[in-house]
Amino acid sequence: MPRQTFIAALLLMACLWPAAALRADEFATAVDAYRAQDYATALQGFKAMAASGDPRAQFALGLLYDNGEGVPRDDAQALLWYEKSAAQGYAKAQYNLGMMTLDGRGVARDDRRARQWFERAAAQGNPDAVARIVQLAEGGDVEAQYRLAVMYLKGGSVNRNPAIAARWMQRAAARGHLEAMFGMGLLTEQGEGVDRSYSGAVNWYVPAANQGHIKATYNLARLVRLGQGQQADRERAEQLLKKAAGAGFVPAQLSLAMLYDLGQDWPRNPALAATWYRLAASNGSADAQLNLGYLYAEGDGLPPDPVEGYARTYAAERLGHALAGPNLALMAKQLSDANLAKAQARGQNYLSRSRSLAADQVADGDLADAKP
């Protein structure tokens, strides 16, 4: 199978590394020697630079061992140097590692691992890697079909094309790929690449939710509550939201809290709202901190606690919530200096906990929002 060609791979290099001119000259000299088929000189130059950690030279050295140019062909050595280069993010090394893994040369054949190397290279715009993923998808690799759909949806490594994305997503979803089923639900709900249809979205969300996909469960709950794609059913929507919220999905926790808090087409229950706000706040939600602060300040659904109200609002303000600042100013007027210092210290503690969370625990705006 074809691999990344040597000269084409090496002509890019100078602009990628802010190295001294001397080092650039060394690399250029090694490339010139290779072009002249003076493999001994090329090998010597690449070895010295590869040993010092230059990923271009590591890739070049791997390719010499891969092709048997100036050295006996040695898959183990080729793999070693490709891995060193690929670990530093060098796309061409990642692609060649994918090819070696796909062919089972120097390493046990592993189609999944090969595809992952191709994905890394494709994410950097490597056209050979993109072509390889297309080939895998066309050959029936369901994971490659899903990954190709995501590539066309996001753009970058390929031109963004929602219609092509939807076709590949549907192929993967039809074969039971869980993320693809959710993806088709989302594309169908939003009318991206396919005709917009709430009932069609429900038909994709339901099997994904039945298999435990939490974001599909959350999105299905929203459509069920609003009566989009099927008859509105508040009790079923509540069950679905609790399932997603109980699994730790913060937008579901916040949605339940806001629904119980606002009581719009939903039974108002400030105590339950506070419970879900606490959970969402503990998982880093600035909205939950703000609204919980209001409930404490007003004593709505729980005993009034101005110190706790200020602390929660302080955390929301430090997390960037635009509405928290004015609330803080009003709350501060009701606190003694000692209680204000206590509230600020407690709020800083809440803030530290929130900032320690991974970003994807807080929200996933591309897939679902936190509106009730």
C-alpha cells in the first residue's frame, strides 16, 4: 500500500520549526543528500537531528528504515522513529503509523488503532489520511463512517458539508452506532443536512436513549415536554430528565431545577428546585449558583440564609455570569463586615470546586442546551 512519499513529506519543514538557521541548514543538507541518493550522508544528518528530538528528522529516519534506503529495511526501527515523531504531532508520521498498523508491519494488525492514527493525521489536514478514512468508510467500517460524518460536519480537514455528513451519519446510525443515532437525531431536529423533522428526530433519539445515551435522553425529554414530534407528556418528560440528571448530565440537572423553580407548565416546587440547583452547582454550573443564591437570599423553598445566598452568587459572578454582579451589590448591603468576609470565603471555595471540574462536565453547547 502507498505510504507518504519521502521528498514531498520533507519539503514542508522549514516553516514549522522556529529553529536556528544552522539547524535548518543541517536539515536541508540531509534532504539534498537524499535527493542525490547519497543515503549515507542523509542518514548521518537525520540521525543526529532525530536524536535531538526533531520530529521532521525522526519521520525521515523512520522512512529510510521503512523503504530500506541507506540501511537494511527494518520495520521495528521504522515504527520506533515514526512513533517518536507522531507523539510530537507530526501528521505524516501519524499517517505512516496508521499504514503500518493496518498492514501489520512491525506491529500486530489493528484496524481500530490504524484508524485512530489516520484520524489524528486527518485532523491536521493530511489528505492521504482523509482518503484512507473515506476508503475505510466505503468498505463498511462503521466507526470510520461516523468519524467521516463528524469531519464533514465540523469542517477543517475537509470542506464542511452537512449533506455529506448526514449521509455518512445515517449509514452508521442504520447499523446501530450509538453516537451516530444521536447525531442523526440532532441533525434531523436542527434540519442540518436533512429536512427538519421533530418526529424524525424522536425516531432517532428513542433507540439511542433506550441504550443509555444520556444526551439523547435529555433531548428526547425536551421534545416530549414541548410536544414536538409527539404528544406532550409532562410525566414522561420528567422521568427522562431525571434519568439524564441522575447520570450526571448538568444541563438536565439545571433544566429540572429551573422547571421546578419557574413552574411554567410544570408544578412549582422550590425545595426540589434547590435540590437540583445544588447538584448542578456542585458540577460547575454558574446558572445554578446564581439561581440557588437567589433562593437562599429570598428564603424561597428553604430557610433564608443571606451568607449562603451571597456565597453562591459570588461563585456565579466569578464564573462569569453577567447577572451576578448587580445581585452581589444588593446582597452585600445586608451583611455585616464579618459575615461578608465569611460569605466571600465560602464563595471562593465553591468557585475553586467549579474550576477543578473538566469543561465537558459543565455543558455541551453543541449537543444540548440547558433551557427548561
